[in-house]
Amino acid sequence: TWGNTVVRQYKVLVVDDEMDMLQVCRRILERKSYVVSTATDGPEALHLLQQDPVDVAVLDLRLPSMNGLDVMREALRLNPDTAVLIITAHATLDTAVQAVRDGAFDLIPKPFSASQLEIAVDRSVNYRQLQEQNRELQKELRKAYQFENVVAHSQQMSKILDLVRKVASTEANVLLRGESGTGKELIARCLHQASSRSQGPFVPIDCASLPETLLESELFGYEKGAFTGASSSRSGLLETADGGTVFLDEIGNVTPNLQAKLLRVLEERHYRRVGGRALLQLNARFISATNSSLEEMVRRGTFREDLFYRLNVVSINLPTLRERPADLAPLAQLFMAQNPDTAAKGVKGISSAALLMMQNYHWPGNVRELKNVVWRAVSLTESNQITPLDLPPELLNVGSGAARPAGIFRQAKQQAVNEFEGAYLRQLLTDTAGNVSEAARQAGIQRPALHRLLQKHKLDASKFRSCN
């Protein structure tokens, strides 16, 4: 069970024109408590799928009247969440490429053992369990906390939201810690949203993006004539945040001089504009974030100890995406739903094979990198779901660990992405008449990266300059 939800039995459809094979598969899978249905050809299988969707479809590649790939395409059209396993004794690289392209979860060699079938089906069911459990938890979380866009199926994130709920109702300053891309600003917004200041402004300030003088004037505002170019008075972000929350992102980048001024603000709850004399009262809560060790900075003398303790009344450590694998698939689905192109292109979901590759990747850029990968995939996919073909090469190099004939599936993934890259680059150069700078801009990558891709595929941009 999960909470008060009873874990259901998962349904598997096995399609093969050999009755002996169907009976063997049924015995193996029913022994694992799966609900098994069978069909001897494609039309019968699709009729069953229209009547009763399944979680996993195990399809023989060679079937009478329709081959397994044709049945798979239609099955995924009917229900994109179905994990499709292709059984074949005749796997070729071309076949595997096509299976990857169309969204197969895995290939199972024929003949196969009972354990090979069990492992393949168990792995594909794991994603359905994860998605369903997360949906239930999200309903409970949103009822309790009213937090939008927070995925917290993992134990780590559930504990963090419990802490957010407890701290939000207080006026305590909070320090958020974690690697870049772990979602510190999102948690800061949750704290603000759940606090008594939720009707006031939430003002984020990136302390790493501005030099000291500009950051000071942005924070405190300035009076006319305070410095060259100050032709009129201007209120600062602290004034804008009156009655709300100030979020100081990358607080470790603040210079010692500005640290002293921030400390005075936190202690005295008032400040002056740059070049001003009047004291302005401060009515705002401070939430700070860092991906650095402030304790180490204190030891080195680059961060004030007294300011550290003022900001670090409550500390919340955000886990990396590697440390919360249970949240990955739900986060990917959320980012896909948030992309405005998803509905316009008719993208219905993410294939089980693509989710498996995402699960096995190490995600150095954390949640931010995952969002980028999913949005890129939505832009590139030519299917009604995201498939391995739509993922970046670095994800395709990770093995899934399931049994497959002589590594063909992995080769297929690499060939599929190479085919896509070559075709995409040729079309891009044609559209931009060989203008590398414009091609890089349209592709959303840097010129050096585009040059490396062109060299990899032996493409000469100058040969496309007469195309338009």
C-alpha cells in the first residue's frame, strides 16, 4: 500500500502467434501476480487494448497480418504510458533503430529465460508505480501546503516540505543550501506562499550578477545626485519588498563591505538610500541561498560570522537530483506539461525507454538540467511522445542494464541519434544558407559546439551558402 491507496495488480498483454509461447509467458507472469491477457495477432491485440488498456505489452516482432512494430505504434497511440517490450529472434540494427525511434522500452532475445522476461516486465512496471504513487502524494501535498509545481515523492523532499510548513508561519530567516539547479528559489517561493506575508511581494535578488556598487544601489535605492548618472531618486528592492519577502540568491558572492551593511539592516530593521540621510523602516523577511560552504568562507575570513548566524536561523539542505531518483519521472512529466509547445505539437507523454535513460543519468545540472532536456525533447520530437531519439547524446550513452541481444539496442540508440543529428544539421544549414552564427542561434547552442558537431558529421557550412 501507499498511504491509504491499495497498490493494484498490473496488467500485461502478451502477443505471439505460437500458443505454446503464450502459455509459457502466462505461467511466468501470473506467478509474479500480474494480470495477463494474450492475443495471437495484431488486430486481436489492438481490439483488447481498446477495450482494456494495459501497463505492459509484450509483442513478438513477427506476427501474421501486422508486425510487432506496427502493433506497438498503435498501442502507444491508444495509451502513451504503455511500456512495450519487443520479443524477437531476428533482431538487426535497423530493426532496433526503428524500435527505439517508435518508443520501445526494450528488446527481449528469443529464446529467453523466465528471469529475463520477469526482469524486463518488472522494470517497465516500476515507472507506472512511481507515477501513480507520486500523483497520489501530490494530491495530498497540494491539499496540505497549497504548493504548486513541487514534486516530493522522495522521502528527502517530503521532509523538506514538512520543514517548510513548520518554518513558514514564523519570521525566522532561512538559509537554503544545495548545488546549483536544485530548486532553491522554488522552495523560497513556497516559504513565502505559506507564510503570513503571502499577500506581499516576493523579491528575488541575484547577488552574483551585479558588482558591489550596482548591487548596493539596487538593494537600498539612491537619492538624486548620489553618483554620476543619478539624475533622479529611485527606491530600492528593499522598499519594493515592504510587507513581503526578500530572497538573496547566491549570498556567498556579496562583498565584505556590503555584508556589513546587510548585517546592520538585519539588526536594526532600517536603512538609508545611497546618498540619503532619512532612515527607512524595513518590514520584510529574509530568505538566502547558496551553493557554497559559508562555514568554510567564515573560516577563511571572506564571510562575516555574525551575518552568517543572522541569516542561518533555520537551514534547509536541498538534495541533488541524483539523491532523489523517485522524483525524476514525475518532474519530467511536469516539465513536459509546462512547455507551451507540448499541446500544440500533440505530445502526450514520455516513453518508458526515455524515462529509463533519464533515470540512469547522473544529472550534474540537477533539476534545471532535467527541465532543459525535457523542453529540448518536446521541441525535437516528431512523435506523440518523447522517445530516446529526442534525448541528448550524453543520456544515450548510459546502459539500462536489461538483457538484450548482443548490445543491439544500445547501438540502435546511438545510430538513431547520429541519424537525427546529421539530418537536423543539414536542414539547419540549408535554412540559414550556411550562416554558422545564425545556425548556432537558432539551435540554441554556442558556435564552438556547433563547429564540433559539423566536424563530427563532416559537414562544410560553405557548401550550403548557395541554397537560399
